[in-house]
Amino acid sequence: MNQGDDMTAELFTGAEMVVKSLSALNVKYIFGYPGGSVLDIYDAIFQQDEIEHILVRHEQAATHMADGYARATGEVGVVLATSGPGATNCVTGIATAYMDSIPMVVLSGQVATSLIGNDAFQETDIVGCTRPIIKHSFNCRSLADIPDAIAKAFYIASTGRPGPVVVELPKDILIPQNKGTFNINTDVKMRSYNPNIKGHPKQIRKAVSTIKSAKRLVIYSGGGIVLSDASHLLTELVETLKAPVTNTLMGLGGISGTHENFIGMLGMHGSLEANKAMANADVILALGARFDDRVTNNVEKFCPNATIIHVDIDPTSISKTINAHVPVVGLVDVVIQQILDELAATDFTPDEEVLAPWWQQINLWRNMKSISYKQDENEKIKPQRVVEAMYKITNGEAYVASDVGQHQMFAAQYYPFEKPRQWINSGGAGTMGFGLPAAMGVKLAFPDKHVICITGDGSIQMNIQELSTCMQYNLPVVIVALNNRSLGMVRQWQDMVYGGRHSSSYMESLPDFTKLAESYGHVGIKINTLAELDSKLEEAFSIKNRLVFVDVLVDEKEHVYPMHIRTGAIDEMWLSKGVKA
Amino acid sequence: MRRILAILMENEPGSLSRIVGLFSQRAFNIESLTVAPTEDASLSRMTIATKGDDKILEQIVKQVNKLIDVIKITDITDRKHLERELLLVKVVALSDKSRTEVKRITDIFRGAIVDIGKQIYTIQLTGDADKLNAFIDTLRNETEIIESVRSGCVGIARGEKALRI
């Protein structure tokens, strides 16, 4: 102990400081898996009861579970993994959170500082491994670094454009032999990081005058609306302008899916009316969306006649793929409020004569009913029909966590989300295996709500071991597997682009999923025919306290439509097999 | 087009790797990169020479600025600025004639001979990239270059403009 230290102050180990720091930041759950370098942290967790640790069966699932928890609650998801393989197993989950801007803090063990660089047992440079897929990272090298790094990690993860932050904790600063005083400052200020929050007034005025001049305005909103809880403001803006609004895959629920101004999701598998409206717009108001390639299709042909107003907290998103004529950097909720204020201050009233022909045109596109399918009574169950049935039974109010593939698109198209945060999916990274652990994170946060994991026979097997975690922590999610005995989206591309050659896209030797679920102690329900679909699904959703695995045998030949024609404009689409828009 | 970017950042472990990683991750070009702590040891000052069209440059500046460690970045290319690079070059200096000629060229370029051996001169020269290139070309006509090392350019704005906290 140095001279000048307060001799009466209580001393703590680094491991205790980790737990105390998390407590100070109001953390309720840690998702993780123990191992050599973090055993001291696990010992500290054992000796307190403020924070509950959820033991997963694979670290990737811990990251997705923390991610699902963060997406549903808006809080920071916390992961704890040991050094080496524990940490590298987190990489996919970190990348998934990064691509969708999800606030997450990953605490990773590391070998002792004296061993770093020696290729020690279970040593991996996790800070180096994750550098391209994190918002920031910290290498702690002394006891005093711990509270500071964790407080900053939470601040960085949750402010501005959110994202994952990695904190590396070497073993020797966690062990009982090293102790120090504990101080944490949760009111973090950093000279190098000041997330810009308000839109520049000049840009706001420019945006509003552009909106007022529009004859064919479309509001294109993305995940930023969900992340910044700006749904009510978006709805107010839409109703003030009486404009059509489309959501990205990440933005679904940003406005009610049943709102009369909502024209559906846009992009690769979006509605014809959404993509047509974009292509024919003279002004596009992009709110917390980033002109992803799955939205734009060919950027060379993207909406050539539109003036683009782009609002985003991240300046790098603006004019990255599509040039913005009116860029506005700021938090999207703050900027929408500024736009509403400016509209009110300039006595805006929507011009019905301008709106009428635009809506007339949009309704013509709507009437083409691009989001539709045919279900004959005696045929195999269409996957779309399953999603519609789930929607009816859950009254549109369930949390739906999705895996990646055809089922994800069917869910996005056929389950109109009422509220933000209801739709939990890996949009940017497209991570198969995301669905089940994400659903578990949601269920942990909202035990009284219906939480669905919609998945396929491919995706579910990428994290199926978590059925065991569900049993341990009583997480009765409803898993609905649209089982088509193949990797449906891959197969669809092979049908459409690769001459029908189904290279490694079908699954031989699938397990009996219902028996598998039962062996973990859950309930399994198999649905083979259309006649039993509704009643058996209702039965599944009526079971409240046990996890139900619903294995639905669906038509393996069904494709997701509409679909962008490759290299075409945003509104060039296949409407069904061989039929172009 | 060639651009000179001046960056002020936290002098933290890993800061440099974040910058270098960003350039490789997003396929941006680095012509040269120099970095050292400033008079305030908590800060590092970096100069990057890069190439790209306006759209790429806009992304480079925004992406670097987005890094948490970076405090400020400015593109000093279009404003009045000073640009300097250091060259150390070792040449063969055998005959009286070639020694005299190398010394003369060095004087003309306002360089300095900073080390001599039985058969070599080591010359130090500072200036912008053009000057250093011209010097190397001239030397090459007179004698054989054994090895050379260049620091990469450092840049600073002229006048009152300053990159500081």
C-alpha cells in the first residue's frame, strides 16, 4: 500500500471490482460460461445476489442472448467469457451486434499479463480478433483500470450509434492476492468521444423546405427509430405529413404494421408498393436507415429523380452508398422533434391536392397484392400460412425472434408488428443460430409475454444446445420451426440463379425435433397437415410454463416473393416464379 | 488524388492498430503514415498520406473520426500547409571526383552528410516528397545508392490554424 492511501478504506480484488462495477451500472443479468482465466470473477459472482449469471451451453449463445435482451429492453447486454476459445466463440455474436448497432459489453478473460504474447494456454488476442467488429475495446492491465474501463464501456456501448465493446481482463489483476480501493465514476466524460445529438438548425430548415416542396414524398425508416425509441415521433411525423412510410427489415415495428400509411417493408423481399414508391419518389426522407445493399439493389439505378434527406447519428452512414442531398447528423428522435417543431413554426398543413394523386398511385401498386401466396387445402402447408396463424393466435402482440433464411423473410412479411422491439432479428450480419438464444434473452426480460422463436431446420441446429439452458432457467419460449428439410434460402437461390443444382442445400438425417425437445424436458408438437395447423398451434401457445417446440412440415418448394431482380433498380422485382413486376 | 490528413488522438495502447486496421478493413490506401507523441504525452499526432477520390476521402475522414480514440482529424491538403519528410541515404563514395560531386549535389539540395565511411557517405535531407524524389534521381546519375530510408511525410497548417484540443 502506498503512502497517502486511505488506510481505513475497504480493499477489493479485481474480480470483486468487476462485479461491483456492473452493480453500480444496474446490471441485472450476465450471460456467460466459466473457464480458467475468469474463475475469480465467477467466485465473486457466487458471493453476491444482485446480479444473476445465466449459464449458456456455448459462448456464441451468450452473446446472442445478451443481444436479444438488449434489443427487447434497450439496456446494455452483458457477456462474460473466458480467454482463448471462450472469447473467440463470442466473435460471431459480437459481429452480429455490431452490424445491427446493439449495445453490448463483452468481458473477456485473458492470461496473466506476464504471459501475454507467449502463446500461453488459452491465450488469444481477443482485442485484436474483434477490432473490426466492435465500437471500442479496452485492455485492462492493472486493478485501477477495471472500474474505469467498465464504466466507459457501458457509456460507449449505449450512446451515439450503439455497439459492442470488449473489455479484456487478465487473470493476474483478478486474483485474491491483489487488492485495491474501489472507485467508479458512472458519469463518464471523454474528450475524444462526444456523440453529436442535435441536428444542425440550418440543415433542419433545409430538410423541412425540401419536404414541403415534395410532390411524391416517401419516409424510409430503419433500425435507428427502434434503437432510439422514436416510434411515437415517427408516427406523429407520418400523420402530420400524411405521407407513405416504409420500414427496413431492422425498422419493422418503428410504425405500426397496420397503420394506414404503412406501405410495408422495402428492399430485396419488400412489398412492391414500398419499392415502387421509393423508385417514383421525388423526395426520400431517410430516418435512421443506411441504404444497405439489400435495400437499394443496384446503386447506379437507385431512385434517380429523388432528393434525399438523410438523418443519422453516424456521419459515416451518410453518403456512403447513396449520396445525400440534405445530410442531417443527429439522434433520430431529437431530429424528428426538430422537424416537427419547424413544421409547426412554419404553419405546415398537408396539401391534399398534391397528396391525392400520389396516394392514388400507391394504392394501385398496393392492389397488386405482392405479399400473397396460394394455399390449396390438400397441399402441404405453406410457410406463410404458419406465420399468419401465429399472428392471429398471439393477436399480433408477441415478441418474435427470428433465425436467418426464408422463415425470417416470411415473418417480416406476414407478421405486422405493432410496436418497436417486438421484432428481433439479425438483419445486418444474417447470423444463423441467432434466433433461439435471442428469444431466450427476450423471455428472461419479459417472462409474461409470448416469445416466439421462428426458425428453420437449418438455423435451429446452429444453437440447439441451448434447449438445455431453457430448461435450467425456465425460459418457456415457443419455437416454431418451418421445417422444409432443406436450407430454403440457399435452395431458392440455386433454383433461381444456379440452374436448380441443389449443392449441399438439403438436410439429410434430420433429428426428430419434437423428441429431441422432449429429451431436454420440453414439450414437442409436430404439425404435418393444414387441417391440424391452427388447433395445434393454439395448443402450443396455450402451454404457459413449458417450452414448446413446434415442428411444422412445410412445402419445401415455396420461394420468398417478391424478390429483387439482381442488378436491377429497387422496383425491378420477381412477383412469383417467372413473373416480373 | 493525394491527400494529407492530420490526426490528433489519445496516446493509448492499440490506437495505432485501430487506424491501420480501419484502412485495411475498408480497403483504403495508405501511402505513408507517421506517428509520435506530442508535447502533451497523453496525445499522439499522426500524419497520413493517402489517395482516393472525393467520395473515398469523405469516408476516410468520417471513419477515422468515428474511432473512439481519435480527437480530431483534418485534411490539410487544400489549405496552406507545410509538408516535410526526412530522407537518410547511403551512397558509394569512392573516387575524389564522385565524393566532390556528391558533396556538391548535397549542398545544392541543402542536405547534410551525416556519416562517412571508407567508401560511403550517408546523407540527410528534409523536404517535401518532390524534393526528395528529385534528389534521389540526381544522386543516381552520379553514384550507386546502397540503401535509403524515408520517414513518410509530416504536415502542419500554416498561420494561425492549429490542430489542438
